[in-house]
Amino acid sequence: MSTQTLAVLALTVAAAAFVQGSSGLGFALIVAPVAGILDPGLVPVFVLASMIPLNLYVAWRERASLDLRGAGWITGARLAATPAGLALLRLIPERSLGLFVGAATVLAAAVSLAAPAFTPGRAAYVGAGAVTGLTETATGVGGPPLALVYQHRPPAELRSTVAACFLVGEVASLALLFAAGKAQPAELTQAAVLLPAIAAGAWLSRVTHGRLDGRRMRLFVLGFALVSGVVLMLGF
């Protein structure tokens, strides 16, 4: 990885960690398109590995607001769908991965922007978990379905529950990717190198997460995702 690529990634993951630590979503939507543009080989392992320490921190910081019932249904469905995400990754040629990530990002962001308000139930939890297991394992992007489920819940509940679901799912996806030979230890090293940047973004979110306008932050994240996804699609 060149110094220039490392610098861009460091700035990107720091900003993404701040956004997700503040709003509850956005890390993969920001990092995956940028990583795909810089080096398609960074997707999905680098994105998944980078999110683990951030989600561990957020889930612990706001553990009092965790929705255990919803997290249980989402996690069960997400784990069940993980092998399908691996199968999807096998079907996508490496040269087309950037196009797929870009399309998945744009679609997820557009659905998040257009979805009406609703009260989530068991079906919504299971559906969101299944879609997340499929898309996150294949591309590293899995937040929008969970954000849709919790977008009208208290911000602390969204942040803590989404972080907890992500944490379990990311570990499961990485384990399956390594077992299938689709991931290498060097990719974890790349994520480890950027831990200081992730920590900086997470620390800033600790200072500001109770003060930010969550609606505006959400719109910013989804707008950025739309633009980045389109750029990534046009580049392949």
C-alpha cells in the first residue's frame, strides 16, 4: 500500500468512525466506495476488520440502550445469511467487484432515503438481518437495512443495537472468508495499521454524539454514499 493510499484511507476511516460513532451508521457506506476506488482488493475484508474495534467501543459505550430482542432476531438471520454472501462473492469476478459495491451502495442509500416511517417487528428484524448478512459479507456494506429498522428509534438505541449486530456479524463474516480462502492475514494488518485513525474518529464521536442533529448527519452520510457509489460504478 502506497503512502498516498494509506493517508487517504486514514482520513477516510477517521471521518467514517466519527460519523458512525455519532449517528450509528455510515462507516462502510463511506469507507467501502473509497477503498474500492483506491484498491478493489481492500473490499470486503479491510472494511469488515476496520469496523470491529469501532463497533465494540460503541456497543459498550451505549450498552444501556441496547435492544436485546431486536438484536437477537437480526443476529440470528444475519448469521444464517452469511454463507449466501460468501457464495455471492465467489460469483462476482474480482474486476467487477467495484461495480457491484458501487451499485449496492447506491441502492442501499436510495432505499434508506425513500423508506417511510414504520414500527419494526419480528419480520423487519429478520429481513434486515438476512439482507445485511448477504451484502456485508460480499461487499462490507450492510448498514442501511439496520438503519431502516431503527431510523425512528432513539439515537442511542440505534447506535448501540446496530453496533452490537455489526460486531457479531463482522466476526462471523471474517471467519467464513478466512475458512474459504477469500481473506489473508495481511488484510488484517492493513486494518490494524489504521487503528489510531479509527480511535481518533471514535473519540471525537464520544465528545459530540449527544449534540449532533442525527437527521442532518444521516442525510449527509447517505448523500456521500450516493456520490461515492456512482463514482465507483463509473470507474469500472
